[in-house]
Amino acid sequence: MARKELAVDNVAEAYLALLAERGVEYLFANAGTDFAPLVEAFAKAARTGMPVPRPVLATHENLALSMAHGYAMVTRRVPAVMVHVSVGTANGVCGVLNAARENVPMLFTAGRSPLTENGLPGARDVYIHWAQEMFDQAGMLREIVKWEYELRNGPQLETVIDRALSVATTPPGGPVYLSLPREVLAAPLPGFSYDSPSRRVAAAPPGPDEGAIDGAARILAAAENPLIVTASAGRDPAAVDALADFAQRFAIPVVQHRPRHLCLPTDHPCHLGYDAGPFLSRADAILVLECDVPWIPSLEAPRPECKVVHLGIDPLFSRYPIRGFPCDLAVTGAPAAALPQLGDAVDSHISGSAVAERRRRLAEQREDLKADWQKTHEAAASMRPIHMAWASACIARIKPEDAILVNEYTLMPEHCGSNRAGSYFGSSTASGLGWGGGAALGAKLAAPDRLVIAVLGDGSHLFGNPVALHHASAMHKLPVLFVIMNNSMWGAVRRATLGMYPRGEAAHSNKPPLIDLDDLPAFEQVCAAAGGYGERVEDPAALPAALDRAVHAVTVEKRQALLNVICRGV
Ligand SMILES: Cc1ncc(C[n+]2csc(CCOP(=O)(O)OP(=O)(O)O)c2C)c(N)n1
């Protein structure tokens, strides 16, 4: 434990140095006039060699936040992001909501318009400084972040930053917001001292209550047809092994509903795919494991007598306004620690013969499911326009075991499985579109030696601001393979309309409004315009070779590649 001294001139320099000291490697930034003291401090650090986070420029706020999100989900470290005052914050809200719902710790910061009209260093000197000020800039995202504050002076810097980082990283993690007025950043700070390491660390994750573990164990042990539904257990890679052991020990099938992380290896004997629907009606106990939406109650539900146990760091998802899934018991705990304890408790209550019988049934169910998947992708192989199942299976063929897949909607994981923890990331449950491309760049920054593949819908890709995205890939030397599954529509909007009005006007229309995306740009040329490799693929038989060429461009030529795969609608 020591106090460190740093020779700095102002708060901005001390701020950057402190971030680096606290382990923040990158500052993803979309700059404005509020950044002047930081630009100056970065430039000075480049000359003096003082350690500071590496600045990563992104030309749209959603891109900056998505890149930070992608970096954080792979490294599990905290990135900093800075945007321009009120307007930059407004553009960033969607990305913050994505990160918040996925419990991604992040220090999200924004400048404040200079407060003073004269006198202090940093005072207003551009006409925008009047109109951009808001009474409550943080009000835009106070509901979303875990904590927000404004840095008011230099002497408080260490406390504020340590509090921000410790709150962000205390499980369940999430973004925090800090505004940084220009005069405060520019304020002179002759010398700065701080504790190293920090004396204000994050809290450890909650340990499960013994009684709750025993109660959950009794429910699972008494069940004939228990089921586990998860979406995000794999956020912590250690939980993947814990879940694999637990499920295998008691032959409990695992369904990953809309997974955001790989929670169970695809070749695990208990892996029963991605749709709990077919298994719900037989289930007599369900363990909802780090999963906000285990099924869709208006479409399907377990029997009323089925017992439901929720387990997770925040098993009730307390930040969601409404979530009414049955909950007979909720266990607060991190899955990596809780599952082994639950396993030992189930062991003391369960009968071996029930497990053996279940294991036999599970093997049959799994074989049936795999045969169905095989049939689907074989039937899809010759379909033109290309079927997303075939495109997914082709990606599976070229994907090395350690590749990172970033899926914004269109990859079908049943046709493109992964076995390694930390190798699959689905878009946030908040579903703020435009995340996948930037998240893939962030993942590549975090894991430069791994192939990163972003699979995006045409709609999702457009939300992601493709010109800014490809520019960032080129500028930061982050070669990613982008596969656009292009069905020239917002299929989700079409599905929603047909779901609500199956025999309605839109269902009978050849061209219902607000669904088709006519005259889309040639996405492959946009990538090529940024120096990448681009190809349009219409023939399903040509897709494997096109993927080989794209992988070559990324891994050998070290430049980004994009395949514009013309897919069938929904
Ligand atoms: C920021 C934002 N705006 C709008 C939506 C609503 N939305 C959900 S899915 C979707 C369409 C996505 O299109 P695409 O990526 O092409 O996939 P498809 O639905 O065709 O499979 C839209 C517009 C959203 N989720 N996020």
C-alpha cells in the first residue's frame, strides 16, 4: 500500500494517468470542443511517456459504445468511453442501454458545456456552448446507469474515479456515467497523489444462501423432468464448466434461450438447443439460470404445477419494470460458485436410478434434435435466395475453434455451434440495433490473434453506421470478417405484424409498408471503399469458397472483409 505522487499540470492530466493506473487500457472517444484539455493531455503524455489509456477514435457514439462493449465482453476489463456533452450523450444512450442490460461494466463519460462565460480557463468561447448546456444532462440516462456524478474539482478526482469503477464492476456490473466540465478538466492541479493500488475496490459477488441452495436442490432432486434455461450464464467463463458439470452430473437438459454468451459447449450431451418450447410442457422443475426471458408466456408456458427456481446475480432482474415469470424460489449468487454448491446439495437428495433413466432419454432427444438440424441445413443447401441456416452452416465450416462469433440476429447457432467459453456473443437483450459491427471491432481489439466474425442482418448493419464502422476497422487495424445476411427487409417487423394479424391487410399485401428495404447499397463496395475485401454472394453453392476468400483477406492480408449474402425473406 503506497501513496504515489505524479507531476501534472491540470486535472485532465491527472484524470488520464489515474485511469491508466486503475487498469483502464482504452478510452473510446467521439470528441468535441469539451475535449480540448484531454486532447492536450494525451499529446503531452505521448511526449513525456506518462502511461495513459490508449485513445480510440470512433466517428459515431454508437460505434464508440459498441466497440467498448465488445472489448469489455471479451476481456472482462472496464473500458472508458467519452462523448461530446449533451448531444453525444443523446447519441450514446442506445449503446448504454445495450451495455446496461448485459451487465457490462463501463465508465461512460461526457463533457459538460463550459459553465462560465468568462474568466476561468476553459470558459465558453464558441457559440454552441450556450445551447448545448442542459439543466440535467445525466437525466437522459439516469434510469439506465448504476451511478452518475459530475466531477466538480481536482482534489476529489481519486475518490470519484474509484467510486465510479468500483460501482461499475461490482456484480451485477453495468455502466456508470460521469460528466466532466471543461473548466474542471482545465483547472490547474500542481501535483497529484493517490493510493496505489486503490483502497476503494469492487464488492465481491454475493454468495448463495445455504437455505436457498437446499430448497432449490430439493426441488430439482424431486423432479422427473427438470430443465435448465439460460441466456447469460457464460458471461463468466468459469460458469461454463460449472454448468457443464452440473448438467452432466444429474442429466438435466439445458436450453439456451436467445443466448448472449456461450453457456454450454455445443457438443455437451445435455445441450438441447435454443428453444425451451418443446420441453416446457413435460418439465416439472425449471432452473432459470442467468436468464431474463426463459420463455414467452403469451405463446407457451410450463404447466402450473411445474416448480420454477431462478438463480443469478440478480435473479429477479430488479431493474426491469415488469417481469412476472413464476418464481417459487430465487437464489442470489454467481453461477460459477453457486452451481457446485447446488450440485452437492442435489446429490444428497437425488435417486441414482432417476438420473440414469433421464440420461438415456436425454441422449435420444439430443439425437432427434441434431437430426432435425441436419435435415434443415441439408434442405437449405440448394435454396436460392440463400437460407440463413445454410449460411450459418457454411460459417461453421470455416470457423476455427477459437474464433469469436458476434451475432446481431441472423446467425442460427444451431447450425454454427461453438465449444469454447467466450467464443460466442449475441446482441444485448435490450436489442438496440447497430451493436454487432462495433462489438466485433472491440472484440478484435481485445483478442488480436483470434478470427472475429460479425454476422449481421442488413437492417442491423445499417443501424451500425457502416461507413463509420469500416473506417474504424481500417484506421485501427482491426480486420474483422463481416457477413451480412441480407434479406432486404426488417424481417422482425414483418414477423411481428404477421404474428399479431395473421389474416390482416399486411399479410395479404405484396408489399406491406415499413418492412422492405428496397435499393440497399452494395454493402460489399462500402467495405471495399475502406480498403477491405468485399463480395456479393447469391449462389448457395458459391458461399463456401467466398467465405474462404474472405477469411484469407482477414487472416493473411490482414484487412477487413465483407460478404453480402443475399438471403431469403421470412
Ligand atoms: C435502435 C433500434 N431501432 C429499431 C429496432 C426495431 N427492430 C428490431 S429488429 C429490426 C429489424 C432488423 O433487421 P435485420 O437486421 O435485417 O434482421 P431481420 O429482422 O431481417 O432478420 C428492427 C428495425 C431496434 N431493435 N433497435
